[in-house]
Amino acid sequence: MREWVELRLVVPRTRVNALAKVAFAHGSTGVQEDEAPGSPRTFRQPWDTEDPPLPMFCMFRAWFPPEAADAAEQALAKAGEIERLIVREEDWAESWKKHHHRVEISPRLAVSPPWEALPGDLIIKPGQAFGTGDHPTTLACLGGIAKLADECSACLDVGCGSGVLALAAAKLGLHAVGIDIEPPAIASAREAAHENGLAAEFSLTPLEDVQGSFDLVVANLYAEVLATMAPDLLRLASRHVVLAGILADRADHVVAALSPPLAVVSETRSGDWVSLHLERLE
């Protein structure tokens, strides 16, 4: 039975995306974000009016074939102290199931791993590409897509990762396009589209080379990246822009880069994260 090397370290939650890219560049077969020891999540109580904040730190876990583990450990060690474990393939497979569950976004849209899927669900396999549908930033974008789908016809997913956002848009009847700079992400997104029987276009096309007009543009990226992309987002978005992955203290930078001609319609907070829905002014 094959064995894998698991590397785990406690890091600031804001470092997860960057560490995932390092892990995949060094041969990782999967990454996962878990609760860190000593930083338990505060669960929402019936009397709470806002979502509880996520802990500042989390446990980053990545799996590697044994031959790739040493180089990966050296690269990831720059981010903190690493714990190294050996896991059997069957144990590794079961560990995914404990941390990924079906999420119902709206009556017409639910995202699920294969082992919890109901008929009609959008099925996303946990794996190489970041984004399985249950992270707060992903949920924020999925909620925006579900809310706006009936008044939109085309969706562009910038930095698509696993393709979950573009696939959700396709599931709801929109013409969906996803772009990313990582070849493994595009491969995973295309595979997910095929497995779900959905027509969505995924490519490595640079944002500046994307042509056309989309009445819904979504992106789950850092504030600094979104601000840099602002000219192209404005060029491509004919009406709505839904953004997530933004730290609360940096949201103003994103809004300033897009306003005008876009104006904030709504802002939603989940712990340290902010999601924004902006709409083009008449």
C-alpha cells in the first residue's frame, strides 16, 4: 500500500493561498486548511447577528510523494516549524472526507464532495486546485453568483482555481469563463466541468488579453492583486462585480481602485474577510 508524506505547520490564515502555490510547485498532491491547536473556531450562537470571526492562525497541511517531500519541506520551512508525518493512502483519502462537506448555497445550487452529493449538486473533488466551496471567501462569491444569476447572462471567474465559481455560474444557466495562471488549476477545472456535464471555458489566458463583456465578474483574490487588476476588471465588467479574499483593513484600497464607475452595493464580513458586491453606475 502506498504511503505519503504529510507536512503540516501553523501559519497566519492569510498565508494559505501563497503556501498552497509553493506546495503544488514542489509536487503536492493536495493541500488543506484546518483548525490550529489552541485556536478553536467560535461557533455562531442563536442570538448572534454576525458570523463569528475566524481564528487568525490555522493549520496548513500538504501531502507529497516521499521522493518530493524533502525539497518541499525545505521550501515550506521558511513559513514556520514543520511537523512531518507518514500516512497510508487509505488514511489520507479518509482525512479528506472529515473536512469537506456538502454546502447548500441556494435552493438551486449546492456544492458537494462526491461522497455527500445529492442529485443535481455541483460536485467538486478536493485536490490540487484551491477552492472546494466551503471556505468563507468562496462561499461569499457563490452566494453572490446565486443571487445575481437570474439577471445576468455571462460570468467571468478571475483566478478560477478549481473552477467552482465558474461552474456554479454555468450550473445556474450563465455562459461561464474561468482563467488562472496555474496549469494544474485549469486542468482540474476542465475535469470538474466534464464530470459535472457543464459547458464552461477554462484557460490560461492572461486577464489583459481577455476580450468581450461580462455582466458578472467574480474574483476570490487578495486585495493587492484585485487593486492591480482594476483597469481590466472595469474594462470587462458591464454591470456586476463580486469580490472576496479581501482582508477587512484593505477593502478600502479595492473600492478606491474601482470607484467610480463602480459603486458598492453591499459588503459582507466573515471574521477577517470582506466580500464586496459592486455595480456599475448608470
